[in-house]
Amino acid sequence: MTLLSVSHLSAALGGRPVLHDISFDVGPGELVGLIGPNGAGKSTLLRALMGLTPASGAIVLDGEDGGDLTATRRALKVAYMAQSRDVAWAMPVEALVALGRLPHLPRLSPMRAADRAAVDAAMRLMDVEAHRDRQATALSGGELARVLAARALAQETPLLLADEPAAGLDPSHQIGLMQVFHSLAQEGRSVVVSTHDLGLAARSCTRLILLDRGRVVADGTPEAVVTANNLKSVYGVEAYFGEVEGRMVVLPLGLSTPSSKEHRA
């Protein structure tokens, strides 16, 4: 059983190929980190999975062809946290989080007790209950990021796609967010999260997919993917590797020598 199946996915932006023949599956209970340098295609891949970027190939969401899904049906299967965090209009935080319940509600119907409970739980998980009545446009960048994460959590989908959700968060909220994602995976749901924080990805994710120039370079456990050779060849960096309480620690230390990056030119 898979919640997401991607087969031979390719995409172009402005006529320039960005993704090349990408295939992978995500099963229930996985927390998958999508890593790679700037321009590797991480955001384009997530947008393609949501049907927001045209792509060739096959995408199956929870057993259904992604191309056949209506917007509402897709929203019941997958929630998406975009990298952009713009809120175009002033509205209370609670109302913004409650938008995550729209796919579950009949047209023009008020929220039910279960919907309110989902909103309250999501706000509690993301530590934004104190901002319930504040206008979303008055929040700091980090506060807004947590509110938008709460909106996606309130959607209560089997699959969550998150594009750089920890960017701009302080360390405690970065760790807290990944712990929430880990809890979702333990419940049998799945999360695919893109990140530039290799340390956070290696410590938190059950699996990593490394992209470089639109192709999958490595796919497996953090220990199998975040290797000295991969960091040199893909990122052009040297790193420290260690282990704390059974979990991998990786810390980029500096640029690798030019000779180790020559094949990327």
C-alpha cells in the first residue's frame, strides 16, 4: 500500500527541463526528507505532485490517479504547505487555520464540533493558541509559518507535503515541527518535507531523497544518503558526522576542494 506513487515524472519551467524521470513511492508511516541544493527541483516536484506545475508521468495519490482528482478530492488526500507565506487579506488566526477544514464541509455549511476540535488541536500543536484572535497579517514571519502549518494540520489528510516549513523558525519550533511530523508518521500518515537543514533532516526523517539538477541521486536512510561523498559531489561541502542517542548528527563545516566538485561543472 502506498499513499503516494510517482512514476517517470518530468517537468519543465519556461521551456527549461527541471525534473527528469523521477520515480519513488511513499508508504504509510514515512517521514521523507526531500533534500538537495538550490535549483535541484525540490519545490517544482512538490508543486507537480499537487497539480500546480504541469508534468508528464504518473502520480497516484492514495490509490487514485492524481490527474483525475477534483480539487476537493485532492484536498481530502493531501495537504500542502507552500514555501510562499503571503496572506493577502487580514483575518483572525483562528479563521485562517479553519480554512483547512473546508474540504470536509458541505458547501456553505458551518463548522461542526469535530471541525472545531481539529482546528483547536492543530493550533495547540503549532503553539499558536495565544494568537487565536490576532490578525494574520500582523504576525511575524515565524508566527505566520506556524499558523500556516496549523492550517495544513487541521486538514487532517493521509499525506502532507511541506516545502521548507522550518525556514524562519527558531530552533525550538523547528524541532517541535519535526516532532509533530514524526507523530503523524507514527499514526500511519506520511509527510514529505523539503529542507536545506541537513542536520535536522538527518535527525528527524525516516528516509531521505536527495535531488540534484532534477534527478534523484540517492534514496534511503539518512545514513545511506547523507554521506561524505554525496555532500562533496552534490553540495560541494565537507561535513562532520557523529551520533547522539542513536540518531545521526551532520554539520557542514566548509567548502570542499575544487577537485571534488569538478565533475559537476
